[in-house]
Amino acid sequence: MVFEFLKRGDGKAPEQKASATAPVVAYQSSGRVAWSPRDTVSLTKTGYAGNPVGFRCVKLIAEAAAAVPLVLENAETRFETHPVLSLLSHPNLAQGQAEFVEALVAQLMLSGDGYVEAVGEVGLPTELHVLRSDRMRVVPGADGWPAGYEYAVGGRKHRFDVSGHPQICHLRNFHPQDDHYGFSPMQAAAMAIDVHNSASRWSKALLDNAARPSGAIVYKSADGQGSLASDQYDRLVSEMETHHQGARNAGRPMLLEGGLDWKPMGFSPSDMEFQKTKESAAREIALAFGVPPMLLGIPGDATYANYQEAHRAFFRLTVLPLVSRVAGRLADWLSGFSGEVLRLKPDLDQVPALSAERDHQWQRVQGADFLTAAEKRRMLGLPPVMEGADG
């Protein structure tokens, strides 16, 4: 027959292909902790969209960074008006400066990388757009340096070349083991995020499944037998549902007949430890992002004497270094378009959290009579006064 060659004449079972290590992997995986994936998309879902502490940390840092005013200057002048300032104040039709910086910083926190696209033909860009880090891929060249960037959306890909002045500005956190991508705080906090999420799921399951009843009715007859007859059991269950369950029966005393005894039940010490574990995990998440736990309302933290000190430390240790690095990278990138050597930095005099430190510094500098006016301005980070200017 035509299909005779499809028949197996030896009568043996079809060949089965399987990995030799499959039984070992299956055996070793039983009983082990299941950690969530560490890629950007999974971490964003579990650590930002699915965890209130991670969400609040990213939002707090991004909004604080977006609220810091920026100043633009060169070696001689601090600019009040400049095309770069105009571009940053209105980077595109959908975003202002605050929204633009917030989106860029949030991408850095979530993935460790931030990408800004310049739109324009010649000279300074006409628009700036923050691109999603999970859609961008670095294309390495033969020498190991990036030869381009590939952005993928819905099965379509666009290639950005780096020949000449790059159209993409890549900001990334330091990564000790990767030459092209940055290390995000979300990755450092991934284990604590898993613990926090697991504790939340356990608490939710406890409420849904009534895993720990409020008490138990114990029956013990006179002859020592502990079993009720069927009709007695049904009558007891019916009375419990009718007279002792629901909000309208709250607080109603229970009448127990002979042989019945009420044994209250509560949470065991091991159950109560889940709340402490959850709070400890929340502190670890905040630590990875550089946010004082006091600002998040996490109990048990007494690192700072008051909220004001914690707020000032948050700006000094987390927000301002991040804003300085982002602003400096943007200034270097935009300088290549304008042909000027520009410096973009945070205006510390306009940060309310540093008002007390600023007042003390101004008083010390003002009281230094041995310094000239030019030296005082230099110590305060101000540019020199141009000749002919007032003051």
C-alpha cells in the first residue's frame, strides 16, 4: 500500500526523547522557595504594580526628582533663557518638564536604564521623548561598544544608529556585571518584594478561607464518648447559623446544653510573626531604593529623630545625587547638538527640604569678612558677575 512505509514492523514503542537531567531537576525543585523572575517586565508587575511599598518608593523618588528646579550655565554665565531650557520646559506635546523627568527617573528605578529620543533634523532637537526600557535592546558592535539601539513594539522594530551624534541618550545605573545595561533598585529589592507579597497573599488567604476560626464547640458526654447523634449535630449547626452568625447576632450570648463547652481560639505566635516579617521586608525594600522607612509610614524605624530629618536625608542622599547625574548626562548629550559646553544641575537654593542647611551656609559665608564677593559667590556655587551688570 501507499502508506505502508508509515507502519513500524518491529512492534517497538515509538522513541521517547527526554532530558537526562529532567528527573534531577524535578527532584531538586520540590520543596524549594519559588522566587519571581528577575526580568524588567516581571519585576515591574510584582514590585511596582503589585506591591504598595515598591510603588510608593518609585513614585516618591520620581516625583521628588521632577520637582527639583534645574539651572543651565556655562563656564561664565547662568542662563535665564536658552533654547535648551525652552526644550526641557516643553519636551513634547504630551509632557511638560515635570512629567518628562518623572517618567525618565521612574524608568531608571524600575529597570536601571533610561532612554531619551531626540526628534529633529538639524541642530537642537525639537522634541524629546522618554522610551520604555523594556522595549529597548542594545545592539553591540564588533568592538563591544553599542553600535545601535533596537526598539520593538507589537512585532515591529526600529533601529537607532549611533553614527555621528547619537539620537538616543542612554542613562544607566552602575552594573558590576553588565557592560550595556544598568542595575535597578528593583532587582536588589526583588527578594524582599517576594517575601512582602507572599505575606500579603497569606493574610488574604487567611481572611478568605477562615483558616483560624474564632472558637470551637467541644462535646463530651457523660460516658466519655465525644460523638453527637446526626439529629443533634444538625440541630446544633442550624442554631449556630441562625442565632450566632452575621452582624445582627454580634455579641449575642451562647446557650450551651449539657456536655457542650466553648473553646476560644486565636492566632498562634507563629501566625503573628507574619506581620513582623512583612514589616521587615518593607524596610528592606525602602532601603534598596534609598527611601527612609519613616517617610513610608513603616513602623519600628527610629533611624531619624523626626520626619524633617528623614526628609532632608532623603533629598541629600537619594534625590539630589540622582538628579545631578541625570541632568549632567542630558546636558552632555544636548551640548553635542547645540555646539556649546553646557552644564545642567539642580538649583539647591530652590529646594524647600534644604532651607535650613542653606540658611546656615549663607550665614557662614556672609560672616567671612576675609573673602571677596567673587569668592563668596564661587563658594555658593553661583557664577561670577559679568562686568556692567547690576550688583
